[in-house]
Amino acid sequence: MIGVRQMDDRTHGYDVSVGYTYGYCREMAPAWMDLAAGAGETSAAGGGRFLELGCGQGIGLCLLAAANPGRAFVGIDLMAEHVDHANGIAASAGLANVQFVQGDFVELARSWPEALGRFDHVALHGVYSWVTAPVRHALLQCIGQASAPGALVYIGYNAQPGWLATMPFRHIARLIHEEGAAPVAEVLDRSISLFEQLRGGGAATFQLLPGLGARLDSLRKRDIAQLAHEYLHEGWEPMWHSQVAREVAGVGLAFAGSATLPEALLPAFLPSALRDTILAQGDPLLRQDVQDFVINQFYRRDIYRRGEAPATPTPTPTPTPGERAAHTRFLLLDAPAPGATLSVRTPFGELALQPLAYAGIVEALAERSLTLAELAVLPKAGGKDLAEVLQLVLMLLHAGTLGIEAPRTDHAPAQRLNAAIAREAVRGMPYDHLAAPAIGGAVPVDFADLMLIDAWLALGDLADETALSERLVLSLAGSGRTLQRGGSPLEGVQERREARSRARTFLDRDLPKWRRLGALA
């Protein structure tokens, strides 16, 4: 039965009763990993092999494969449901450079299949902190056997101390889950209701852990599948950076940087007293853990580099700003409104970028893609030095304003995948990204965007504002979805008016942008 607890020796404590979500992680894109690790030249070749361990539904890997047709991609997942979905979407788009395998990491660690070969990029998003210790050890053995010398390895994991406030909820939810065979939706609803009652009754832990209340408020807005995988596995363990760095050192990996790009600006962007305290710690692992304590780190996106020989847990020196982006070209994705203050959410707080700081860079990139050095010498950069320009570029990348330009490649695979994604979105699939070969990754969209793309592809030369808006209204009615304004659903005349506005925006702004990125022909 879907949604009923299914765990046995074959799943190693991993709950397989509910499939995972259909998301995409931009930090796993090869070019993004290369930039974060200071390996700017790697992306320029455009080739190589990419492995994702724990690929979930596979849509993220399909997006990367379509946007990087010169690379070979392999995704491995324990759940047959995930692999079936991944193979289905890859086949519907005719993607020849991606392969999905159902596999048990414990078995694969005993004997890595020779046919799978070795990889230049390896990625694990979330799974490292969601499994039991024996499975985590098996994942490390798989990485050790699958990664080529010099390979980059992305490990995204729940981090400490940011998860401390949520640990009581996870503990109680897990106990409720173990009581019987109730569907996970029922388990989660009961767990949330229990904690709401405890908060209403004045339970002391809510005063000691104020973050627990904020997390509780967010849970009912989250996807059940995501919550099930986040909280109900037997092996859930948020980790400190030093723990992970020491573990991966055993298979020859050394820390190369964070894929959460604003973290490259730490500790410089912190108050002086905290910055100086962090820098006073001589051991790099201690220094990183102290920094994570300061910012209450919640999720880490570490990049590690595979050496020729087993590495020590001491991180390698971080590349200088010039080295980090010397061979990378940047392009404009979404220009902020003229004169707008750009709010950038980072792990260490929300930063406000004033137009005076970023406008020159945005204006220059609106004309053509540029390297960091080219940006620094432009009059529009306002006399900023290379380090200052790098800081702004990293923030604008993180905000989604800029992208990393990929080598020119065949756009047809991405356009086939995007057509399939749009078609399935009309049928109710919760996809939310388009493959964008110009950046070797994907860009976010919503369901109305995808419905308009599907209508545009179907209408061809007849795709004007009126025809598109009419098709959008029909697609909405068929899927049971509604357009919203200010969080309120629209109906009747209001919905038709909003549909027309969305169609106009699609034709005037979105379609030209997606064509420029190679997402649409």
C-alpha cells in the first residue's frame, strides 16, 4: 500500500513507502561545482562523466543531462518507483546520455560494477544524513571506487547546529511512526498536532528552543513526501562539517569549497568580534565548525576533491578570488527592476544589494557574457577591484540574477525534455524547472509557465496572447489548479484577466529569455 511504512533489511532503515519530490539542485550542476571548487577550466571542456548516488525521481539528473549533452550521466537509487519514473521521463525526451540504475549501496560497495566505470563529478544531495551508519559507510566506499583522480564530489547534508531545535520533533515523529503501519501522512499529521498541543499548553522546550516553534509553523505548508524523507528514516543524523570531512578523508577526499557560494565570503562578512574569533582557531576543521555555530548552519553543500592518494582531513587551501573565476564566463538570467534593492538570502542572514553596487555589472552582462576580469575593468563596474567584483558576482549568482555560461552545445535534447515536462505538467505532474543549456543547468518555472509553454508548442504560429490565455484557462480547469494573486485563488473574470496577463508576460519577457538560454527553440 502506498504511504504505509515499508522497511526491512533490504532497505536498511530507509522508508520507501512514499516516493520523493521532483526537485532540482542547481548547486549540483558541473559548472557550479567547478566554480565552487576553483576549477574553472573543467567546465570548458564540456565532456566528462557525472554520477548521482541517491538520484530520487531522476528529474534533476535528466535536466542536467539535457543541458549537458556532451557529458554522460548515471543515477542510482534504491527505490524502483524512482528509477521507473526517471527512465520514463528520459525516454520521453530521447535522452541518450543518461542511465538510471536501481541499486543497493551496501551491495554496490562490496563490488562496484566495472561497467559503470569512474566519474569526474559525483553528487549526493540529502541522502548522506538520511541513512544509517553502515549505509553511509557503503556510500563512502562507492565514492572511493567510482570517483576518478581529481574528481569533484558534492555532498549536501543536514548540518549542525541548525537542526538542534528540530530534533525533538523528529524523535517523537519517529516513535509514532514505529508504533504501527499507519500511512506517513497520518503519522506526520498526528506528530504536528501533538506538538501544536504541547506548544499551546506551554511546554518548556519551546522556550528553550525558539526555533522549534518556527519550524513547526512551516511543516503544514510542506510536501508530505519531502517531510517523510526528512523526518521518518531510521538513520537520520544531522552532522557537523568536521564529521563529514573526517569520514570522506578515508576515501581520499579533501574539502575544496562550499557550493553555497556566499559562504566563500565568510568570515569576512561577519561582525568583527565573531570574525576575529573564528580566524583565531588554528585548525581548519575547528574553524569551520565554529563558523557554522556562529551562523547556525542548517544545510551544508560541501565540495570535495579526490586526490591521487588518501587525503588527510585537513582542507586544501581555498583558491584566491582571481583563481576561482578566472576561466568562467557569466551571463544575465533575470535583471532586477530598475532601481530595486536586491534582497539576497544567505545562511548568515539576508543581505540588501543596493542598485549602486550591482547595476553596472547587470548592465554590462545585459549586452554579452563576460569573465570576472572583463567585468572588473569596465567603466560600468564603478572602479571596483577584482575581489569586490567577485563578491558581487557570487551574491548575484546565489540570488539567481546571473548564471554561469556553459560551452555552446546542442540545444535539441533540452528542448525535447522541456516539451515533455510541459506536457506532463498539464497532466498534473509537479515539475518546476526547465533545462537551460546556455548555463549547463536549469531555471525555475511554475505550473502556469509550463502550461503556457505546452500551449505555445501546440499552437505554433497561432500562439498570440488571446489564444495562449484561453488554452491556459482550459489547462487550469483540467488540472484542478488555479491562478492566485496575493495568495488567494482567482475565479471567473479575475482568472481570465490574470491568464491574459500571464500570456502577455510569457510572450514579452519569458519566451525571449528561455530562447536565449536554449530552453525553447
